[in-house]
Amino acid sequence: MSGISRRSLLTGAVAAGAVLAGAGSIAAPIAARVNAVPLTREEHRVVVVGSGFGGGVSALRLAQAGVPVTVLERGLRWPTGPNSETFPRASNLDKRVLWYRSSPNLFGTPLIFEPYTGLVEAVPGENMTALCAAGLGGGSLVYQGMSLQPDEAVFNTWFPQELDWARMDRVHYRRVEKMLGLAEAPDELIGTETYRAARVFADRARRAGLPVSKIPMPIDWDFAMAELRGEMKASYTNGDGAMGVNNGGKHTVDVTYIAAAEATGLVDVRTLHEVTEVERAGDGRWVVHVQRLDTTGAVLEHKVLTTTTLIMAAGTMNTTRLLMRAGAKGLIPDLPDELGANWGSNADRIYLWTDPSAEFGAPQGGPVVFGSKNWDDPRNAHTLIQASIPPLSLNPQSTVMVGYGASAGRGHFVYDSAKDDAVLRWPYEGDSALQTGFIGPAAQQIAGPDGFLLDTNTVFPSTWHPLGGASMGTVCDLDGRVLGQRGLYVLDGALMPGSTAACNPSMTIAAVAERALDNLVAQDVGRVI
């Protein structure tokens, strides 16, 4: 393969497919430092754990309603701007890519760096590893940015119809669209040499009779055009932004929702604050145990925060694990029995597509331009996206296709007392019907008879889009109120019903949170919050 190892391409393929959700985690004890670490106690009106889409929406809308909010984020701020080097480049990964205690096999190959409070934590489970973001802005920092809204038929097949798709379409999805500044790539950019791979994908999909459309992205595309004019170092136009876009222009949660929330003067954002445990006090208030970290993961301070209102937005995996630990240890009695169930992988797939005749080109511009939304059959709806690979010294004759879809496959969490953690159990064939019957064949149709597809999930079963665990309708109501637990809310991917209807989750998580906050501000502020 032109002197480039498949292992290198596989690493690049998974990095290029980075789209994710979540922040917050369950901390492993650092026993050697415990006795030397000071303890601080505080009281707060509202504590939000996590700063991704759900946490960002919650903080802004409550602050606009006059409610003071404290946001706890385990990771760092990652400020960007033209020619910055804030994020690790996908072509040259370093310690910034990994959360300090993450699995060293993040991409199926060893990645061992010195400990750092980096961007991604790999959380291993049975037959599945979930990739979870850390940093102010959560998964929006490392996701490619595909912002897809399900159509009515697919949405109503997988979500409770009481959510009212028509109103969400008219109000809440449009609000998210405006906040994130969604825009499609301009034809002027797509026509350039560095976006040849995007054009090949679109041409092949149309030739196969599959639908093709531009994908709305939270991107100011003028930044990419400026790169092509030589006004700043390449980050978009060479595919090197899979772990964050250094030049800015990407409308992540930290520079949209969180920035607007901080501007109210009512939101206190605390980074490098990792929540280790939550519990309900005897007076009904909520107690949040926190470790304040340095950038190596060492504990500088223990904090105990007491609050009347606790919003869990730590991401699907970590919200669920924190609540399951609390339930198993009796720290929050009477949690719903379905907590930990209804977990889905979004049927994620990342394919390395190799075809010497395609002339994909190197470098390949990104992050994403075109996709194929195959939604005619709502129960088997699926989406395929072309994503660039990081720049390499030689033309790799390869690019990436990312697939996901609406699948009924479900896993669940089990509390392991020896680990003091809730561990995901995923059935090995959980998404196989959709993968083998729909996503895989559609991808091969696009690749054509001369194209070779390497399904990276067969090498490293993983998802960047974990969903469910504290789902609406069984654990929470539609507005994220945990059933039977006054003042406790879940507003992130854990609230989803194991699927986001053939779309990557970000836009739907944000829209569901926007809908919920409309109701919580109207109904709970002054009474519960």
C-alpha cells in the first residue's frame, strides 16, 4: 500500500472518524496522595456535572432564567485561534489525546504517553469500548461536527412521540442550529484539489443510486478558505483536525453555549474538577464529591459540594456509571430499576476505504462535506459519511467512511463491587443485523467493485456515540427528571432511548435538552431548582 502500513492507516482512520459525546468520569483513587490533600466544603444552588451539549444547554438556559449555576468539568479548556497548536494533530498524536488513566489501546494499537488530562478516555466493556471526551465543551471538541436531524418518520420510530417532532423541528432543532452556526461547505471549497476525496465519495454514491447531500457543520468555512490562501497553517484542509481544529472557526459548545452562559455572570465554570461520587443527603439535597486535578491527574484538593439541584451531563458512560455506583452502594436509595439498561452503540462503524483508481489525493480536506442518508426504512435507517484521513507523506490511496444507524441492539451495565464500577456488557452481535444487512452493503456499493473496505470495528469494537443507560420513559421523564428523585436530572446522551435515529447524537441531545430546559424553567425553577 505505497509503503504505508495498514496499522498506520487504521490509526488514522479511527482518528478521522472522531465524533463524540460526553465528559465527566468516575475517578480511580490515588491512594498515595490522599492524606496530604486538603478538603473543602461548599454549597451551591445548581451543580451541572459535565460541559458537553447537555451541560452547556442547561447552564445557559438556567442562567438566563436568573439561576446561578456551577459547572464541573473534569478536563481542560482548549482555546484556539489562527495558527494555534492547542490540539494534538491527528498526524502526530501526543499526550494531549489521552485522558490520564485511559486504556493504552485507544485505537486498537498501543498509545502510551506520560499521564495528562487529555481529550479522550477509552472506557472498556464486554465486547465494546466507548470513547468518551474530556474538556470544556465535551464531545464537541473532538467530534467531526456532523449535525444531523432525523426526519419525522425515523424520529417517531425510535423516540417517544410525546416529544412532538413537529415542535422540536420548528423550535428546538432550529435553536441549536442557530447556536452552533451550522453551515454547509461552499462549492468553491469543494472544487479544490484537497477536497477530491469528498467529490469521489459523492460521485460514487450517486452512481450506486444512493442519496447524497451536503452535511450541515458547526463550521465557519471562511477559515478553510483562508488556509487555502496561505493565511494560516492548515488544520481543516489537510485533514489534521480529527482531534480538534487548531485554527478556530469550529463552533464547539465551549465557544457557544458555555461562553454565552459565562457572559451572564451567573455561571461558574470549574475545569479540572472530576466528580468521583454523588449521593443524596438526609435532608434531600445532593452531595457531589470532587477531585481537583493537575494536568497529570494528581489530586490537588478534595471538594464536597452540596446542592439543591444536580444535573448529570457527564456523558452517557460516566453519568450512568456514577448513578449506578450510587445506587449499588446505597448512596442514592430507590433509583429506578431500569438504570443501566437500554444502552446502544449508535451502530457505529469506521471503514478504511482503499482504491488505487479513485485518486483520493493527499492531503484530504475536512472535516466533513457529503453524506448519504438512507432513511426510507425507518427501522433500518442508516447514514454514511466521508471523512478525511490525516496527512501522510505519501498518497495512501485510501480515505474513510463513517457509518451509523438506528439499531435495536442493546447492552446494559452491571455493578462490579471488586472494581467499584459499573461495567458495560454488550452482546457481541448487538448491531450485526443492521451492520451486515444495511450499513456494510451500502458502504460497499459506494466503494464499488474495485474498492476494499476494512471495517475497523472488527479489529477494535468501539463507539464514539454511546447512548442510553438512564433513558427517558424508564429512568427519567422526557425532561430528564430522574423518577422518584426530586432535584436530580439527566440531560445528556444517557437520556436517549439507546438510539438517536440514524444520526450522530450531538444535535438531538442538544435539541432534547433545549426542549427540557424550556419546561424546567417554566415548571421547576422556584419550586425544585
